[in-house]
Amino acid sequence: MTRKHYNVTGMSCGHCVASITEEIREVDGVSEVVVDLAANTVTVHGTGLDDERLRAAIVEAGYEIGDPVPA
């Protein structure tokens, strides 16, 4: 199981959580998405995760990716 972390700007409510979660769950290999509004982070768990596709899903949901989160 792999875990990827992203800083995401512009999230502020439950709708943001739902939008990001919906887009990321469409990426192959994703088993869990955890959105932390207070920390402005998104954590994705799964196997064979494609960083580029995950980033594209976050952008598709309408949000920007900030600086990388340390592992």
C-alpha cells in the first residue's frame, strides 16, 4: 500500500471534500482518500498510485496543489 500527501489550496467546506474525493476515487489504484480541511491536505492511499493522475484529479476538482508535503 502506498500513501501520497498533497497540500491543496482553496478548500473550505464539505463540498470541497466531496468534490476532491469524487475525482480522486476515479484514479486507478485508489483505496482511500482523506481530506483535512484544517491542514489543507489530501492524503491518498492505494496501490500503484500515479502521482500525475492524482494531481490532475485535484486540479479537475477545481483546486490548486501547493508545495509538497514531507513524507
